[in-house]
Amino acid sequence: MKKISIFLLFCFFASVTLSATAATTLSANADWYEFNSNSSTHIFSLRFPKDWQVKTLDDKTEFLAPKGTSAKQNGFTVREFSDQSYSTVINYFASGDKVVTETRDIFVIANDEDLLGKQATYQQKSSGETEVITIFKRGRTVVTIARGNNKFKDIYTAIVNSFNFNDKWQTYIDEKNKFSFIYPEDFILNDEGDEVIVKPSHGTNPIFTIAKNQGKPSITYIDQQFYRDDSLEMMDSFYFFDLDLTGKLHAYKNFPDVTNLHPNAKSINSLYKDGIIKGYDDGKFRPDGEITRAELIKMIVSALASPGLNDFNSCFPDVQKEWFAPYVCYAKNYNWVGGFKDGKFHPNDKVNRVEALKIIINGFFNGKISPEELKNTSATDIKVSEWYGKYFIFADNRDLLDKQHLVNNGSKSLYLPLKNITRKEVAETIFRIQNLY
């Protein structure tokens, strides 16, 4: 076995390249908009007031400010770096007579995970003016949010606290030994107390272990044949912090990626308690994952019945005796679903929002819904004359839809009916149906 120190890993993977791209999409969320990056590495998002705007300064810099202003001191600058350390980025902003007066670790409670970062304070020796820069690092991606003065201080704090990485990675934080690292969501982590065992979700053999060694973690490679670029990035992400996080880390009931603060926590945990949903082999629910036709049918049928394995099977050429066969064949028996032109069910195909809505309503209401008029016309891309119109009207009039993804595009508010539906959306709709009356 080969042992590699974290210090050597830092040295081995360090580089000094600056590159990033970012773009803006806006989605409605309470009284704030959401900015989403188009990073090629780790996508991130943050929220800002609706009376503010985002201006692109270059391919790696955005400026957030109240509408109608362009002065730097009246807004905040968001900049993305690649392959940088915290210290390199902090020193990057210390130029001329601007010096660093303080650096400290910070802790942010994001929607799906806990985040650690740093905050640096700078002072212009000539004028005495101060500047605060908050820094978040995700492997090879570093994002900074700069505030030029104390103007809009509360808004700046709210924007920083809204920061979130929306990639397929998670953060591991050891509050006792005060170290952290990131890992791909398809890796499984088992915390055994004195060590953390890391293995791929598709295998049983550990890739490496992280021994805590009285507060000084070290990595031991076990599988010499395993290689993935993101596993190297994971090892390069080790970060030591100086914060007391006792009792501050996210709590969760059933899934580590569905914390108690997750907007769909109540619905997902309720369905788990009722045995309607289960997690993946790594213990996660993956709320933002797109759902397949087979997974959708299982959730619906599980909420309504317990079909016998021998009673319902072999109902399509591609649905015989697989794990999903009893659920799909049960749904077919009651005319909730049908096949495609080729006679198959295509169980592994993804489902868009309105297709899923039709299947859900057919299952819970036997497809017996009366014609209605749409009460809420906020979603401007919904065409009620289309085949899905009556299903959307029925669901929207009863507040059965999860609209977190709603996108604002100028004067239009887009539901995106043909986009693939996520697991959390399905869970939310089923939960609301269960509590409808």
C-alpha cells in the first residue's frame, strides 16, 4: 500500500492558471432572483434582489448592483478562478497599496450541504478604505464575491449566505478534527470514527481510506488500479479550518442530500416513512436527479398499492421480471400507462414534466378529471390547448406542482413543461396529493 501525505498532494496538483466562464439565467425564488454560472467545472449559484441586475464584465467576472448603477462601490463583483489555492487568490487582490488586514474561515448553510470558505479584509493604505472578499473553493474552482465598502452590507451577507454549488459533488466536514474535502456524489463514504473509507458506488472495494490520526489526516491508497481524474481533485481538496462547528452542521432525517433545510424535505421524508421511496446504494436520494419511467411508476404505485411479484409481470417486451415489472404491469393493468409505437414501455427513458403529470393524475385520480379553466396564468409557456392542458390545469388549480424551477425570461415566466422532471418534483406532487383533502 502506498501512503501519500496531504501536503504532497497540494504541491503536486498546484498550478497558477486563471480561466472561467459564467452566464446568467434567472429563476423566480421568493423576492430574489437566482444567478447560475455556466462553469465548465463546478457550477454554482447565488441569489440577489429582484431590483438588482447582473452585468457581465468579462468571461470570468460578473457585477451585481441595483438597476441603473455601474459604480463599483455600489455593487458586488463575482469572479471565478481555476486551479488556485486560497492563499494565491487572496494575494491576487492585494496589489498596489491595498494590503490584507485579516483572513478568517467562514461557514455557510446552503440548501443541500454545508460549505466552508474564507473571508479576507483589505485596506487601502492611502485612503483607509476597506474591501471584503468572500472566497469559496470547490476543488479546482474558486469563486470570489467582493464588497467595496459597507454599503448594502446586509444584502452582501444575504448573497454570500445564498451561495451554493450545484454540481454532482458533496462536502465532507469533520467538525472534531477540523478538516474538510469534497467527493463525487457517486462515491460512497463510510465514517468509521477513526477513519473514513471511500469507495465507488458500483463496487465494494475501497479506493482509499482517510485515517484521522489524532487530528492529522493521512490518505492510504488501497486500490492501485483505480484511477479517475475527479478522485485526484478530491484528494487535492483537503482543507483545514479553524472554526467551532459543534452542533452547526446540517441535520437530516433519512438522506444526507436532503437536509432538514431542503425545500422538499417534508415531502421526501414523509414518502420515505411511508415506504414509497428509497435511496440509492450510497444512501442518497438525489433530489435533483431526473427520474426514469420505471422509477416514476414505482413511486406512484407504491403510494397506492402493493402489487404481488407473481401477479403482475411480463406486460411489455422490455418489462418481464425486473424489479420494476410488478409496478409497471400493475399500472398497465389499470390503464395508467401504455406502450410506445414499437410496443415497448422503455422503462429507462426519462420523463418530462407533463408526461409525468399525466401518469400521476391517471394513477391517483383514474384519469377522471372534469374540464376546468386555469386560475393561475403565471406560467406563460403553458398551452392549455395541448394534450397535457387538462392535466396541468387540474394540478395547478389545486397547488399540486413544485415550481422551484420556474424561470423568468423578461416578462415571461416559464414552467418548461417539456424538460425532464426531477425526483424531488415527483415526491412533492405525490405528497401534496396525499394531503389534498
